[in-house]
Amino acid sequence: MKADSEELRQRLELWNQAAVGSFVDYLGCRVDEANERRVVMTLDIRPHHLNLIGIVHGGVHATLIDSAMGLLAMIAKPEASVVTTNLNLNYVTKAEQGRITVTAELVHASRKSVTTMAYARLDHGEICAFGTGTFRVT
């Protein structure tokens, strides 16, 4: 995983340890890049990610997008806890196989909230879903 600073790398390692056995861990999500402006997560599509018609379940997209944006909000506010208060998703095209890459970017951070956006793309770059998220700083 690529991180811009030693302090951030150490925080990410602690968060990765805390994630062992979590839902994101079960899904098989990986953080490939993380810094104060952007988080990149990937997921190799497996049969348990598919719904009954053979495409990636919308909840998998939601989890990936929310998790990438949430990690970015955590990086933006390392001294506090953050929780999702709003998640807005748009599903654009189906995903059936290969890898999904989610890129989350910081839109705005204030004392009480963090706003982010993310795109989920297929191997060839086509957008399969995108969304925005607002996180409350507690």
C-alpha cells in the first residue's frame, strides 16, 4: 500500500489490523493507496459477490464506495471518529468479472463533517457506480 507519510502508514497499519475479520475483510477489499486527498481500494470479483442474475450485488458496490470514502474521512480527521450520515449511490453499468477499483476523493472537510466522492471502475476504466458521502465527526 502506498502512503504519503510514515505517520499515515502507521495509522493505516493499525486500521488494517482492526479490519481483520470485519465485513470489508470478508469481501476481500484491499487498500492500494491512501493519502490526505485520495484513497484507492480494489476488489477482485468472486462468486460470493454476485447477485441472483450473475452481476455484482449493489451492496458490494455500496460497501466498497462507503468504505473507501470512510477511510478517507478517517484520514482527514485522525483525532476523531467519523460515521456515515449520508450515502448517495448511482449504479451505471453491470460488473460481472475482473476487478473493481474504487477511487475516493475529498470534497470538503469542516470541524463537524467530511464530504467525499468516489467512482467504482471496471478493469478497462468504465464507471460501474459512483457516489458521494457525508461523514459526521464525533
